[in-house]
Amino acid sequence: MEQLEIERCVHHVYRNLVVAATGTGKTMVAAFDFLRLYKEILKTRLLGKV
């Protein structure tokens, strides 16, 4: 989670890939990361523009 924030704030990279073994919580990382981003930018969409 911290590394994703660093990528956004320091390097301005907003498209990231989380690589980890099966069962280590990649989906949870994505959900919590999106929740944090959504709280910062209320108009953020998960799947892009509709």
C-alpha cells in the first residue's frame, strides 16, 4: 500500500501492477487502495469513464 502511494505521489504513476503469490491478498490490496484513492478524489471511477 505504501509503495503504491509512493508511485502516485512521487513518480506520478497511476497504473500499477501488483504481483504476488496466490492467496496473499492482491484483491484486498486493490480494494483498499481504491478506497483510499476514492476518499481523496470523490469522482474517481474503478473501471474508467462511462
